[in-house]
Amino acid sequence: MSFIEPLFLIGLIAALLPILIHLINRKKAVRRVFGPMRFLLQSQKRKAPGFKARQFVLMSIRVVLVALLAMALAKPFFLSDSGLTASERLPSATVIVVDNSFSMEARWSEARDALEKELSSLRTWDQVVVITTNPTVPIQKEKKIEESNKLSNNHDVVRDYAETILVSKEKGNVAAAIERASKILTASELPNHRIAVISDFSMGGFPTHVKPNQPITDPVDEYRIRPKTTENIALVSVTYEQSGDARDNLWLIRATLKNFGTVPRSEQIELEIDGKSVAGAQISIPPNGIATHVFRHVIEGKERVRGRVRVSEADQISFDNVSHFVILLRKKINVLVVNGEPNSISHRDEAFFLERALNPMGSINGTESNINVSVTTREGLETRMLNDYDVVSLANVSRVSPATGKRLLTFVEDGGGLFIAMGDQVDPTAYNQHLEALLPKPLRGLKRLANRADPDAPVKITRIATMKTSHPIFRVFELPGGTSIRDTEVFSYMLLEPSPPGLSDTIMSYKDNAPALLERRVGRGSVIMLTTSVDDEWTDFPFRTSFLPMMRRISQHLAKRVNSFDKKAIHIGDEVELEIGSLVRERLIIKTPSDARIVLVPMDGKVSFGAQEAGVYEFWADDEDDKNRLDALSFAANFDPEESNLEPIDEAILSQWISAEKSDEKSGVKTNERRVNLWPWLLFIVTMMLLLETIVSTRQSVLVKLWNSILNRS
């Protein structure tokens, strides 16, 4: 216990005065011999014990009165750790931050109890506001209470909003919410400020690579709602690609799970297509590791399928045990092959191997490839409508005119794909002039390593050394025969000039580190350049088993077909921007996974909206007629797997956002304790004891008369 005015404790000495007065006023009896006095003596002996007891009680009451009065004047108090940070007699402004990200699912009831405790401790004159890490964006605003960023004295309104808070399906950002709370408090003129944070303080809620814009100077109280265990399994990604030819209708669907715990896990997962379970698998995940399972499933007779992969038995967080996807079975890819060196002898024709790689079966036995190939010459390219094609391939084309170069640039910028293969007909100077904006790197000139007839050719030639295996083109080399690309013999290739960093990406190199395959993104499209030829003049690549799948994969990649590797993962809470161009005349209709309907009016050919639900989003132009369905825009939104990490945040990271040194300027006391004043209660006791002293000191006859008077009046 402490005292605000300790000097008044000197008044405790005055507590001795009633004792001294009692001793001084005590009288000794005078002895007198008188016969009738014996009757008075007997009466005095009968009354003496009661009189002495009364005098002792009066003395005790007066001693305690003086002592309590001195104590009250010294203003005693003690500190409590109940969480308030300000003096009780001054109003406070409090911002309560509630972490409602999906990692709080397992302990949400405890979070609500902590919120109720905070709201119940408010005094009438306090201002408060409740904010969340994931504010709800209601589709129908009239049915929900929106979050406020202003402090309020109307606690009932704040409580009404608090009752509507639910666990979100988004990743939370506790750090950003604390910064927002600090900004809200700057608008308050109340003497005491305070932030209360209700969170599990897990790794998923704090950015490890970002620091706060400014230190949080307001006192912060932490309600750590920790889960009983940090063990958790999450589906972190589902990707898909088509295997083989389109006629096979075989799809590879890869599901990747991550174990955020410290013990190995074995989980049963299921693949669902259009709401029906079609496959299952048991998968083992090492501690703090990942594991991938590949489902092979045949999809027939559909243009679009909706699917999901889910963990059969949900753990403490159920949201991250499912991942949605949508596969668009698009139409065939139209490829225009420009033959730079036609020849009547088929195997000497420049486009012979490329054409058969893209369409190996032609129309034999009624089977067709999913790639349509049209072949033309350099002169024919000048008159072709490029918009009729998804990909244009230049196979050993000597040069293109300036006008064609501009048309190719526009074609790629609008989303088309361009494949360029070198050869002895290529004029480097003309390419650098007319295709400068498309080439991954400027051309320098031919490097001839050896002739085929040279007996020392095996020593002089080069081979493929490195590939960027993460690139979608090389996913195919997981299949049998894919490794043969490293055995490819290259007799000649085109040397390249240096280019600015970041302009292009080398995705395959020779053993002498010269680029073999490069990619450059231009606008919404891409350009891929092979520095050797696609015939057998400079290389034996066309004879390798890897040639066919690689040429097909290049075309599929440039045409943005049949895989999800180039697609950006969309998580719940992300802002989605779609370029719809002229697809919509007046409005774009969006149907969310819960069948809610959103109508947007395009601005400059674009629309944007927030993905607030997990599942597949579908689109229509102007009205919900099947002929106006925009399947190409469909996408799936999923949970952000970063939120699935339940490990507690490192204190070093946390201290960047919540300072360990709390501010004392506004509260005047320790920020993690409250001051409980005792002196008001002492004054109350003094008042009650004064009343008691008055009653005790009053003669009994007077009290009897007063009591009788009260009874007679009643």
C-alpha cells in the first residue's frame, strides 16, 4: 500500500489524545462515613461495569476515528494488475482491436469473453471503439452494422457492433490494426489513451519484413488467446495441367499440403469435381515440411469444371483444409508457323519437325490435336490477320518488314504469343531493327562450333546444361523421356548481345553458359526465343523424345492454355482487377461462391472488387443468359496459407510494433496496473463511526425517550 500525501500520517499521533483525556478525566472516589450511603454504594457497584465498558468503547471509537481520519488525509492506495492504465477519476479513450482472422477459429469463444470483459469495465464517461483485423464488407449493407473508426460514448452501439463480429476467412494483419488504432486515438482529446489487443499473436498476423511507420506510444494491453497446440495442417496450393493430347482428356491435379507442426502427420485427402468425390489418397507430411500428391483424372464432355481438394478430417482450423479451383477447357490453340526455308523434300523443310510436333497425328483415324497449325511463308505473313491466331512462330525467317514488326508488337501486347527460332537464314541486323521491342536480347551473329561430318564434332559441340525447372515449360520433363533434352547436341547457335537487367529471363542455357531459350514479357503477351534451329541443320534436337513435348508446351504457355502455373493465386480479401475490354456493354454480373450477386459498371474497360468468399466466382455480360456467360474470367479464391502458421510471434518482431516501454505521460502510473484508491472508503468509515460515537455517548434515558417518540409517531 502507498500514500499520495504521506505527511498526514503524522496525525496518527493524535490518536493518543482520547486515551490521555480518558486518563485525566478519571476521578477517584472520596470516602465518607454515612449510614444511608451503603444503599448508594450498592447501586454504584451495580452500574459501574456498564459505565466502564461504555467509557472504554467511546475511547476506542475516538482513537480509531482520529487514526482513520489521518490515514484518509494521507490518501492511501494500492496497485492492481486488472489491466486499466489510467486514473479512475479521469475519462479514457480506448480502442479495442479484435483479431478475427481465421487462425482465431479454435479459440474464438475466449476472444469473445475477453471482448465482453473489456466492454463491461467501461465507465459511462469513457469513449471506446471496437475495430477488427478483418472488417466485414457486407454485400447487403442494410442488414449489417459497419465498422466505425470513431470513438463513441454510446456504449450500446459499440456493443451491438461487437456482437456481429465473426471469424473471418481472411488473413489477419494485427500490426496494421494496431497502427490504425493509434491513429484513431490521435483524434481524442481525453486525458487517457489506451489500446487493448485481443489476438493469438501468431506468426501469420505480423509482417516479418515490414516495420511500423512510427512507434506506438499509447499503452497497449495484450490479451493473448493462444491455442492449446500449434499443430496444424493446411492445403497451401492446388495446381493443374493437361497431360498428353487433348483427345486423352487427362489432367494432372497437384495438391500440396504443409505441416506447420512438429510431429509427422498422415492425412486422407479427397478430390471433388463438380461436387462429386472422384479420387482419394493418403499423404504423409514431415514435421514443418510439405508434401504433394498428383491426382490423374479424366475430364470429358465439359467446357468448364469446378473442383476442390479437401482434407477428410479437419483439425483445429477447418478453413485451411480445403482449396478450390476451376479448370477452363478452352478451345484449340491456333498457331501460325512462318516457314523461313521451304523445301520440297519434307525432312529438309524448316517447318517439317515443328509442324509435326504441334500436330503429331493430324486427322488420322479421326483423332485431332488440341493445336491447330497453319503454315505460311515470310511473304504470306504480310497479309495474315494475326488476331485469328494465339501464337505466331518464326522458324528461320530471314527478316520481317517494319510494318509487320509493328503488327507483331501489337499482337503480343494484346496477349498473343511469339516464338522465334534461329537458323542460317536469319539476318541479325534486320531483326535488331524491326523486332527490337520484341527480342529478349539483341542478336550478335552465328557461332559455328562444328560440322556434322567433322570427326572431332563430339568434342567441339555443346549440349544443354541448365534449365529453369520451376518454369511451366519444363513441367513436362517430369514425364518419361523428358530428360533426353540434356543429351541434345548443338552444332551452331546464335550469339546474343547483353541487354538491360530484368528485360528478359534465360530459362535454358548451353554448357558454355550461352543462352539457349529466353523469354520476354511484352504487354499482356510473351516472346520465347530459341537460339538454335527447329530443324536438324544446327542441332539434333528434333530427333530427341523431348522435342515434341517441349514445342507443344511452349505453344501452350504462350497461348496461356491448360495449366495454372502462370495464374496468380487469389486469396480471400484480395482486390481483384479484371480487364474486360469490350466484352461488356453496360454491366458485369458476378456470382459469388455463396450465390450472392454483384453488379459492376466497367470504367475504362476494367472492373475491380474484393474477393470475400472462398470458392469459384462466375461472370456474365449484361444479363444472366448462358450465351452471355464469360467463362474465361472465372477464378477460384482460397484461404491465405500464411495465416495457418500458429507459432507465436517472436518478441523481437513484436516489439517493433508494441514497445516494451509503455508511455507513462498520460496515466501517471504503471501502464500494466491500475490504482485503487482506499481513502474514499476510509472517509466513509469515519462518517459511520462518528455516528456510532454519537449514539454511544448519548445518555440512555435520552435514547429511550427518542425511541419511544418514534414508536408513538408510527
